[in-house]
Amino acid sequence: MGTSENAVKTQVWTALIAILLLKFMQMKSSWRWSLSNLAAMLRFNLLTYRDLWAWLDDPFGVPIREPDTIQLTLAL
């Protein structure tokens, strides 16, 4: 959070890109999202493993695909 001219320009461009991405997701979704609800729900589900496009159409459904559990073994 800078106050120089370059920092403010960077923050404005970042915000514009974020809003553009949110509007694109809102338009692609069959669910009737408001922009603020979409942003809030994305923030809540940021660290969950979900298919984004399936989630946009059915946000309260149970995810079908489970992540692959690949765990490396520790060789001693």
C-alpha cells in the first residue's frame, strides 16, 4: 500500500483487472450472482478444491471430484 504515483497506478490497475475477472465470471455463470456476493463467496472458497466453472453454476452443491492424494514417502 504505497502512496507514490506509481504505487497508486499499480493498485488501480490491479483493482480494475480484478473487477474485470469478476464480471467475466458473473457473465459465464448460470447462477444469478450480484458482483458483491460473487466476490464474497470466492473469498470464502479461495482455498477449497473445486472446479470453478461447475461451482459458479451450482455454488451450494457438493463437489463431485476429490483431489488426487499423492503423498511422497520419506526414505530413511
